[in-house]
Amino acid sequence: MLVFIGADHRGFSLKEHLKSFISSLGYTVEDCGAHLLNSEDDYPDFAHIVSKKVLESQASRGILICGSGAGISMAANRFKGIRAVLAINKDQVKDAVHDEDANVLCISANYTEEKEAEEITETFLKTEFGNEERYIRRINKLDV
């Protein structure tokens, strides 16, 4: 699986940490920026890049990080076909992938410790969509 990852300045450090962690799990990681720490960058720019790449590449998922996680989640969910989830904990993320086929994980750099971010990320990447008719029906109602 290909994993696209992006973050603004507030999520930059956690993004750098998670890139290595994701690679250690055997996944291919493509860093979509920020490539340098720049306090003037804007989270929607990275949400747009990652969301477009996820939509273009079927066997992929995206991970986005900003300070609260909320803004970057809102930006990603503007794209038809993106189902971004703001991570609360690994159990919630597991449900979001299994039941809603979440394809983008959003993490709050301000409120998530590195170890917890690793657990959430691993759960996101290893969980498969349940593919039940009721889940598919509900997902189809999202893109109206």
C-alpha cells in the first residue's frame, strides 16, 4: 500500500516521525510536504495535495497532520470520495476504516503523543473495510 503523508508547520515534527514508523511497517511513504518547517504555510495546501493523490491512486491511503487535526480534516473532506477521519484513538479509527472505509487519517499534533500516533496510524493502515451492503449504502449517501 502507498501512503501519502502531509502536514503543516504544526504537524511537521510528527509527520517526520511517522514517515519512518510507516516505512518500518513495510509501507511505501510519499511525503507531500511540508518539506521544510515554515510557520507561514497553510494546512489546506497539504490536505489538497494528499486528497488528490489518494483519489488518483486506488491502493493508497492518506495521513494528514496539523495542530488540532480539525482544520486539515475539514479541508480533506471537501473532496468527493475522500472520507477523512479525525483520530480520537485507535479503536475509533478501526471502526472508521471498517465501517466507513476511511481513506484519510487526520491527526492532531497538539493533542497526540508520538506513541499514540504510531498506534493510531498502524491501526488505520492494517484495518480493512468491512464491505457489507449496509456500509456501502451509507458511504454512497456521503457523495451527494
